[in-house]
Amino acid sequence: MENRWTAAADYDQFAARLQKRNAAILANAIPNGPVYSHVLDAGCGTGFATAALLEARPVRTVTAVDVSREMLTQAERNLLRFREHEILYVNQSITDLGGSQPYDLIISNAALHWTYPDIGGAIDHLAGLLRPGGCIAFTTAGRSVASEEFDEKISNAIVAVGGTIDRHPFRQRRISPDEATRFCEAAGLDVIEAFIIERATNVAPAEYVAWASSSGRAWTELPGGEASLAAELLADQEEFRVGHWSTLIVARSVQN
């Protein structure tokens, strides 16, 4: 899995509006009951999901894993206020994770889409790390009719200013709740919740282009630079309506 952000500071700046909010929704969708003794945060980034979980549910130990050492260092800083919890930081890819002790709970916020083109394989791998009856909860880039229309608009703007679309544009990384459910069921998981989170906001086009550039370019080149794309998106309006879609899944292991 690639690190698609240029710096952890970029992530905290640009992701706070969306990923941080989604982390709170994710944490509160997790069944509330016995203490989760052994938790895995797969693709923890700078710690949004772990922080939301520790604020919402009883937890003993969290293993926070990310492929980026810089993200982990920032997560360690961001989670200092949770000193009463044991948090282990591991620099590793989601798909390389192992361990002899099964997890009671696995969470993942805005990370699984970076395992494309084998998102189903990544879910299957994580499911194999759960204890029987253990819970997995994740958000990933969501697909809907509205997201397809938005992505088409962005693609057309990139082409209009002479840019070239990546071989794997971000829209290919999106999955719908139905697709996510099928992946989970194939991995031996019983789905409890499956829905899409849709957010929309008005931003300056230059702000959107900066965010997209930090999170993973949807283009390989722009002859006129990023300003040319911002100008194309601006057209005759001062602000650009940005949509963001996430698929959220909560499921339990039904393995014996």
C-alpha cells in the first residue's frame, strides 16, 4: 500500500474536515458492550480513528499500524492524552499484518481503498486476524451514483486543461455498501451495518485542488499547473461544490 500523502502535517490539515468526522461516526457505530481488550487500527494515519474509539468505547490495548513512519510519529503525538491506554505503534502495511493473538476489534478509517486493486483480499486478510465473534468496522472510499457524477466532472476538467488521468484514477478505488458487503461475506463476516456517508461542502477550487494533490493526484500532469485546474473548476462561480462519499461497514466474524 502506498503512502499517498506528502506529509503527516498535510494529512492533519486536509483530512480533519472529513476523515476525523468519519472516525467519530465509525467509533459510535461499533457495538458497545464488553471491554475490547485487543484492538487493531489498520492504516491508522495520524490517529483519528484510535482517538475516536478511545473516547467512545471501553478499550485496553490498541495496535496502531501504518505504512508511513511519519504518520505513526504524528499519531504518537496526537494520542499523548490517552496515556492510560496501552498503544503500540507498528510501521507495516495492512496486507503484511500478522500476529499470534487474534483481535477482538479491528478498525480502519479511510485506508482500505489504498489496497486497490485487491480491496477484497485486504478485507479477507483482516478478517483472518479476528477472534471468532470479533468485530471489524471500517470506512473506505464510497461509490454511489452521485460519486460517479462528481468523478466524471473532475475527469472532464482535467482533460479540458490538457492533463492526463492516472492509470488507476481514484474513482476505481471506490466501493459501494453492496460491494463491501459481498467482500465481507466472502471473508466469513456477518454484516451488521452497511451504509454510505455523503458530505458536501462549498470550497474554493484552489483548496480542493490542494487537497486532491495531497491525498493522491487524479492526474499525471497538468501543463498549466494546478492553477489551471482550479480555474477550470471555478468557471463562472466563486466556490466549487465538493462531494465526499465513504462506505461504512460494521461486521462480526462468524468463523468457528
